[in-house]
Amino acid sequence: MIKNAMLKIVLLCAATGWVPITMAAPITTTALGHNSSAEYINAPYMPYANPNAPTGGTLSLDARGTFNSANKWMTTGVAMIGTDYLYDTLMTGSLNEAFTMYPQLASKVTYDPNDSSWIIYHINPAARFWDGSPVTSSDVKATYEALLTKGPMFIRSYLGDIKAIQTIDKQQVKFIFASDDNKEILLTVGQFPIFAKSSIDANFEKISLTPLMGSGPYKLGDVEAGRAVSYVRDPDYWGRDLMVNRGRYNFDMIKFVYYQSDEIAFEGFKSGQYRFRPENKASNWATGYNFPAVTAGLINKEAIKSQNPVPMQGLIMNMRRPIFQDIRVRQALTAAYDFEWMNKTLFHDQYERLQSFFHGSELAATGKPSTTEMQVLTPLLSELEPIQRQAVLDEWQLPTSDGGGFNRQGLLKARQLLLDAGFYYDDMKLYQPDGAPAQIEILMTGDTMGRVLLPYIRNIKRLGFDAKLRQVDGPQYYERLRSFDYDMTVDVFAQSLSPGAEQAAFWGSVAADEAGNNNTIGIKNVAIDKVVAALSDAESRDEIVLYTHVLDRLLRAGYYLVPLYGKSETNVAYWNQYRHAKKLPTNAVGIDYWWVDKEAAARVDKYLGR
């Protein structure tokens, strides 16, 4: 098995380029890369930015549900969308690199490549909050202490390796970690928004539509409770000339309009209530863009490619429920899903079956395990139950149907798996081995997933399950999600190209018992815990890929969810007033770098009668 060696974090200096990682003395640098080079350390601006982009106009988008809070970092309330625009982070990531950070609030960091149990972030002396007061190390310390003691459980878990935070002076803050095992934490602590200490002390746990004091490029504008929220660009934003911000944040206003369903939202887009729409509905993309504004040449459709993993959207099974403990039950519920019929009938054959938790990227495991993967897997096989053990070793392939709509072979296989697991039939009804009725409730909010879930429910009813769909409003849904109060529900697991310590919050045994954490499935698997730990300690890009392949195999083989569908491109539609650089980021749409063409916007306004 590959040994745990020290993580080689690439540290670069603006003046000298690469810094040898074998240097013994601490060094001060302006970019950090987690097993990734910092290609743009000397660049005047990011390659996907237009430094001459005009400013002005409004970016308008849609949102779902409702909101009652401006703080998404507390454990109660439903936060409004878009609050990240209010805050700066210590460093900000590149949209072209796996995990590389460049200066934002912090102008540089000091770090010892041979002792990663600490790091010092140097606050830019020019950094200012909206009220003109300086951002100091005390604000950074107060922010992280609030997140660690009052923030959501998955954040507390993610930052759990922070042992202490020290303010050296007004501009220097030192993070001390519990060990030097989690090398990624050095960069992780640079990713969170920083709030003013005075605002934290007074308002951190209050459910309010007044945001905590920030230093970001936008301030909160008009708020229509539960209906719309807007952010207004701060003309005095201190960081507009930073390298990462040149050609960024070009819109004078960013507005989100809330809708209760996607159908209503689409009609809102057609009428120009908002003008930029990520199109997640296949039927709309295939046949819905035939309204008059399209004919008039005022709507653009664009499929934007990304090298990021496709988010795993799946129907999760709550492992805290006894009915899902037997892997054969989980296999049966997976076999009952008829992707081929749904893709043909509902989605115009636009989607891909997600064969991996890291689908569409180099991180996805393919074929049978390689020799190096087997070196990692072999000591873990004894920790797995026989079905999972065999599935890890085999080439992975989800069940397929003929697309005819009956899924006969899938249901026959599912029925046999249930019988093998001790389930039995009596008077055409299915019972668990202990005699309890085989009942499953699928929880959902909104209307979007109904047409996907109802055919699935029909199939598992044919297996004998007493199955029903429970639709609740947004606040109730999120509260039930936080408290793990569901049998099955749809969840989405988005991944980056540099997975690490955050995987413990998704799949770790400890997270399974922490209300509000991201282990919504409730996985408790010793082998997965060990691989997640090894992934967090990976010392090279090759090891990140290796351990992610192994993790992918273990997750798939556990049949913890029913993989639904996804695609490797992001479909966007927008009124013909938005523009972007010729070269888009490789890992994102990069909407923050787009801008408004004012002449084109005037033509759109005229068409809409505004």
C-alpha cells in the first residue's frame, strides 16, 4: 500500500516563481496549491476574465422556495440565495485549476513546508468592510470561532482540525492545527467568508434579513420577503483591483427572483422577469425554446463544458432506517429504477446514467481495479460484507432495461433479491423479515422531481412496497433533512477536482450521527473511513486520483443510493444582452466574469416594452 508521506503543497512566490518544497525554513508566498501548480501567480488577471469588460446593468436569475434569513452560516432559518456576494474570503480559488488559491483578503501566507501544523495569513492592510473599518485578524478569529461553535455541523466537521487561532497583530492571524496530517486544511481555512467581529457578537445567531457586516463586492439591496432579493455593487469596494478581481463583478446589480416551481420560473424567463437561466430540464432544452423572443433572435442557448465531476444526483436511502440495512434491499431498489425509459420518455435522451460519484472526470473509477488500487483495497476487503466486496472487485455497471417502460428484468431481479433478504409476500403485500410491512416514504419539496419519482414509486409498488411520495414546503423539508427524518429523498453530491477532508462530512461514520451534517445517507463503513483519511493525507496528485478511485468503488458497491441522471455540460439560456470572454473557465460557467452589453440590453428592453 502506498505510504502516507508528507503532502507536497506547492508554494510559489510572486518574485521567484516556484519555491522548493524541501526548504526547511518557513517561507512567505502569495499563492497556495494543493497538489496543484499556481499557473497564474504572475498573471495580471485570470485567463477567463476580460479586464476591459464594461460595468453596469443587471444580472437576473431565478431561485426556488423561500427564505427568512440573510445568514446561511447558522443552524436555523432558510437563507436567501446569493449571500456569498456580500463577503470576501482570505484567498479565492482558480476556476481553471484543481485546488489553487490566490490572494483576496489576505495578501500572502507564511508556512513551513516541513511542518504543516500551522499557517499564518497576512491581512491586506487595504481591506475594508462596507462601513470603511479595516478588516483585522480579530475579525478572522471571531469568524472562525463562530463557525466552529455555532455554525452548521458539516462546517464544524470540515474545520475540525483547527486547534487554535491566534492574532499575532492586526494584520497577521495564525491557525494552529491538531496535527500535520490534514495538509488540505492549510488552504481550506482560506475559503470561508469573513465577518466583522462586532456584527458576529451582536447578530450571528439571529434570524434576520439584515446580513452580517462584510467586505465583499456587493451590498444587500432590495429584499421582497420570500419573493426576490437583490445585491448592489459597492462602488467603494476595496478589492476591485486585485488580480483575481480584474474583469470580475461587472454587474451593477445581481437579482434573484423566487418561484415555487420550475414551470412557473420558465414562464417568468420567457417574459423577461429574469434573464439568465441555467436550464436543468431536458424537455425545455429540447422543445421549449420556441417562443417569440427566440424567433426574434433575442435568446441565446449555450452548452458549456466543464472538467469538474458531474454532481451525483441520487435517491438516497437513509441507513438509519432498519429497512435499508441489508445490502440486497438496496440492490433491489436500485434495480427497480428504469433510467432508459425515463431518459427516452421524459428527457429526450439528453442525460447520462451516472456510473460514478465523480462521473465525467479523471477521478471516476473505470474497469476493474488497477494494481495500485488493489494495493489500497486488499487490506480493506475483510471490512466489507461479501456483496460489497465482490462489487468492488468487479467492473461496475448499473442495471439497464430495454426502455420499454415495464423494466421486467429489473423488477424480477429486485424481487429475488428481496426474497433472498428474507422479505416475504402475504396477500400480495410485501413484508420485512420481522413481519413489519415494507413501507417507504419518499420525501420531496417543490414539483420538479415529481415526474421522476412517481414512475419509480409505481415500480416499487409493483414489488409489493407500500410506497408513497410526501411533498412538503421548503422550511419543513430542510428541517427534516437536518434531523434525518426521511426514508428516501433526492440529494445531490457536488464534487471538485480536488476531493479531500470534506469527504468525511459526506460519507464518514462520525458525520452520520451529527444532525445537520452532509452524511444524509448515514453511511458507517470502516473501509470508507480509512480511505477518506488517506485521501485527506494524499501527498501528490496521483495519490488524490488513486484514493478517489478507491473511494468511488466503495461507495458504488455499497448501493447507498439510486443514481439518477446528469450530464457533463451545463446548459444555459439567456437574453441576448450578456457577454463573456472568448475563453471560459475549464471548471465552471464563471458568471462572475460575464458582463452586460448595454446596446443589446436596450434592444431587449425595447422588445419587452420597458
